[in-house]
Amino acid sequence: MTATGGTDPTARPFSLARGLAALVVVALACPGALLAGALLGCASQGFDSECAMEGILRSPFILAGAGLAAGLLTRGWRGLGLVLVGVLIGMVAILIVSYLAGNLVLIGPVEGTIATMWFAVPVTFGYGIGRIIGRLVGRATA
């Protein structure tokens, strides 16, 4: 809305396809970050507890990148909601992938909540950075 009560003609309407693309990017980034972080950290030294910790410390950067991409794809509260739903879908995907791999991760509600927050915070941070970049680019082109 503009100051006169009309809508801004230069505003980009929300696109369902862009919102769904942001959701898919984030949903795939969650298991991807976990697997890529573990594989990058463990390729040379074998999988052990130290390697797992290095993978956990690398995953926020991958997740922030996915949030950045989602922030460039979509915008607003609806976009943020889709991004957070993408995190939840990604967390369920982690459980499904671990089950299919034969290494089911048994996790309780408290651990699941902590893990979801561990994944949601960098994604949300990246989304915010993406929205800032989107606004700056929008102002520069206007």
C-alpha cells in the first residue's frame, strides 16, 4: 500500500512457484547439509566423533546459503513461513534418509526440537540476508 491508499505498481507480486522453489531449496538443504558436512569432514580421516563434530560445524554455512537463495526467491512473512516449513520437511527427510540408509537416528522430542532450531537459525539468518540483498537490488533498479 502506498501513502495514498493504492498499491505500489512497482511491487513484485508473490509468486507461488517462487515460494515453492524456496521451500524445496531449504527442504533439500537440511539433509544435504548434514550429509555434505559429514562427507567433507570425514573423507580423509574416516568417520569418528571428531569428524561428526566438524560436519556439524560446517552445516550452518550450507544452511545459511540455502536461506540466502530462498530469500532471493521469495519475500515477506509468507516466504519466511514457507522457509520454516521447508526446514521441518528437511528434518523429516533426514529421518527418512537415515532409515533408508539402515542407520536410523533415534531422537526424542527434546533432541528433535534442538536439532530443528540448530537448522532453522542459519536458514533464517540467510533468508534475512537474502531479503536485504533483494531490497538493495530492488532500490538500485527502481
